[in-house]
Amino acid sequence: MAKIILITHQKGGVGKSTLTFNLAQNIASSAKVAVLDFDLQGSLSQLKELVSDFEIIPYQGKLESIPELVYDFIFIDTPPYLSNHLPKLIAMADLIIVPTKAGILDLLAIKSTLSLIEQEQRTGDTIVVFNMIKPNTTLTLDILIGLAEYDVKIANTHISDLVAFTRSVLLKGVTNDKNAQKQIDNLTTEVLTKLL
């Protein structure tokens, strides 16, 4: 039975698709992986012909068929808004990853996503990942305090705002950048540990 990993946040521009791609690419070296592109913009679906290590499947409207797909891991990349399918996706996911930037506006935007996860009683199966972190900056205490009310796990690994991640979708991963690869490896370990 496939492990379903939902990557969601109602705010656009937090790096959901790039993070989905890199985690899928990293896990695909040792497992059968698919990415379900649920975003109507179809960013990942446009890469379908370029990707050979895992399969990219454009969403076709049947949530019930997702668990029946024959893969070890299925990543679901969601759109940057709260669709009416999100509660069902949250309910069926084995793990929910909420990528966010470290800014006050990002904190305000993440609250509705975390509230929905809380309503579905899935905070224990959720990891918030600080993504696209600018170099030489620190996370503010305000953001960590703001997230504390949700009793949700914050990933130990923070993903930096590196050019290697931006280029990764064309270069089939971040293997050319040791720092970026180390970050993705560490986050992959956290994801797999949380799934076990």
C-alpha cells in the first residue's frame, strides 16, 4: 500500500512544487514514486516528459482512486488556495508537509491551512518545513511562537534559498550542489522517519 505524502499550503510562492519534486527525486532512487499534480497550473505536469526516475500524474478528478495507485510513495502537490478537496486529501494522507517561508505574512497565511489540518485531527501527522530560507537570516521567535499554538512538528531541516533548488527541476535533482543535496537528504530522512 502506497504511503501518501500531501504537500500543501494555501499561500503561493512557498516552494511546494520544487520541494515536492526534490523529495520525490531523492526517494525515487530506492522506491517506486509518483507525484500527483493537483495544482491546476500544472507546473509539475509540464515536466512529465523530462522526468524518468518517477512518474508525474496530472490530477484527473477521482480522489478515491489515489490509494489504489501502485507505488511505494505518492506525493500530492496542491494548489495555492484551499480547495474543497483539501479536507479529503488531508484525511487520506499518511503525512502532511506544510512548506513555509519565515515571514510574518507567511505565518498569517499558514494559520488557515493548519486550522484545517487541526479540524481533521491530523496535526500529529504534519511537519512544517521552513523553505526558501535566505542566507544569513534567522527565524524570528514570533513565527515559532505563532506556530506553537498548533502543536505541530517543525522540521529540524531548513531548506535554503539556493539556485540549485531552482534549477533542480531541469537538472533532475540537486546532486551537483553538496549543500542542497545534504538538506534534501536530511529532510528525506525526517520524512521517512515520520512515516514509520
